[in-house]
Amino acid sequence: MDRTTILWALVAFFGASVGFRAVQQATSGSPVLVTVGLEIVLLAVIVVAIVAIVRRQS
């Protein structure tokens, strides 16, 4: 496995962890559906960003 692949995986994992924690803290007093909805939106943004980066590098 390429070293850059491992580093990108770590960046994505820790970045997603920070992002999901920020959503949870921002919606601490909100209903669960609001939190889950925003986390799904964040997940979609992360996936789109990863796809865009991979396509641009290819």
C-alpha cells in the first residue's frame, strides 16, 4: 500500500471525526433527527470531496 494512501485515509478519518463532533456539539439541544440529518449532509459533502480529489488526481 502506498504511503500517501495511508496518510489520506488518516486525514479523512480524523477530519470526519472532527466534523461529526462539531455537528453534535452545534446541535446538542436539537432533536435527534436534526443531528442525524446534518451528519448525513456532512457525510455527503465528505464523499463528494473525496470523489472530486480522486478524479482530479487521475
